[in-house]
Amino acid sequence: MDAPSLPEGYEISTDPARLNVDVIHGFLSQEAYWSPGIPRSVVARALAHSLCFGLYHGDAQVGLARVVTDTASFALLADVFVLKEHRGKGLSKALMQRVIDHEDLQGLRRLLLLTSDAHGLYRQFGFEEIGNPWRFMEILRPDNYRP
């Protein structure tokens, strides 16, 4: 897939100093179905230990894709979002292409993600349903962020 171009005024950066933890926490804790109520301290710690792709309109953070990886064999894509007022411009495709093309994520044996509603987006970048789900195990604590 050819890298989609970003609309004028938008850019993607992996510079951790540019991340706006307040914007990211606001979305993840109040709007994302996967992390309602997540504490700001947990978001900040997750960002600090991940490869993050910030999406910006000017200086304002308007999206994110976070990758947890050893940069050698495995990565987990998480917390992918574009704020509502910036959707419908191809930004999620551009963000995903930047993730897929990043030099630290080349040659990985496995790249995973979880989604409830964006299968169509991720299929465009080669993701498929897990072929042998019986091989995967998890500890799931869905109420971890609730008081």
C-alpha cells in the first residue's frame, strides 16, 4: 500500500517530548471503550515505555498509535485513536502506514492488536484474525481502572 499523504497542517511524530498526556488520558479515560477510567499515571507510564506515534494538527495532539515492542521479534499495537473532529480525512490510514513502515518494527515475527470495531482498517495493513486462538492465553482484569 502506498503511504497515504497527510492533509495540510497534519504531521506524525515519534518524539516522546511532543506527547500531550492530558489529551491522550482524556480520550482513553473518557471516550475509548477499551480503557474507561484509566488513571493518568498509568497512561503516562505506558507512554514512557512504548514507541508512540503522535498525530498532530499544528501543535495540538489529535491522535495516537502506541506500540509495545522489543523491536526484534514482537510488538503489540494499542491505543490507536483520532479525535472525533479530525476523523474522515484519512488520518488513521496515514497513522497506521507510519507504524507499519517504522524502521524499529521491520522483521518482527508477530505484530498483534485487539479491536472491537476497526477490523476493516487493520485488514488493509495485513492484520488477520488469529489463526490458532487456542494457543493464546490471557489474564484479563476488565475492572482494573474502576474505583
